[in-house]
Amino acid sequence: MLYDDYKLALDAFNKVLNSLKGEAKSKFRSRARDMVEEIYTSGFIPTLFYIISKAGLENNDKIDKLTALLNSPSSENVDLGSSDEASYMAYLFVILYYLSERNIIDKKFLIDKLRCNRLEIINTLYELSPIISARIKRYLMAIKRLAEAIIEVR
């Protein structure tokens, strides 16, 4: 499981790196550095609320991009953009990718509910938050270290 989390982090990081443009990469680096600490200081659910509020998911085009990234075996055709919102959406992707790939939440359920009932996802994540908090730290720390090592500071 230990090395599986690192492999999963590499996969997610590659997808994020290929889908972000310009300034969004350095902003994602900041998200990766700050959000993992925030999850363990403030809690998973309050931090998730914050990430969702900043990701711009009230826009259906952005939801389509996020779901395309979750569904895509590679991220070559997915462009999250270069905005601040894109960096939050990329970090949200990192979390959702872990949850779906570790079978904590079904990917089809995630994609369905992202499109039509995000509140149901939040309720489900709330119920699962003790499990998620206990399992996701090593993975998010790997994402943080990859971002610090690979993405240039601007």
C-alpha cells in the first residue's frame, strides 16, 4: 500500500502537470504545499469546502473538464487552463482521483454527482471523512513533494 500511494501520486501529478497551463502550475504548487497542511489543521471537510468554493464548479464547462480528467487515461486532451480556479480544480482532482482509484468512492458516482448533485458528494465525503483523513496523508505529501521538486517557483 505504501508504494501504491506513491505510484498513484505520480500518476495524478502527471495528469495535473499536463492539464495546467502557465501560472496555474505555480499556483498548483502553492495549493499542494498549503492544502495538505490545512487538511490536518482545520480538518478534511472544511478544507474540501474551501477547495470546492475556489474551483469554480458553478460553471458546467469546468465540471466537464474535471470529469474529463477523472475519466481520461491520460490528460493530453484536457486543458484546465491557467487561472487560479484551475489550480484549485487540479487539487480537487488530486483528491477525487485518490478516492476513486482507492475505491473509497465509486468513480461513476463521483462523475454523476459532480454534474447533477454536488451536495450528495459532500454528504458522502462527510460520512467517510474519518477514513479519508486516515488514508490520504501519505499520498498528498507525495503530491506536495513532487510539486516542490518539479514545478518552478515564479
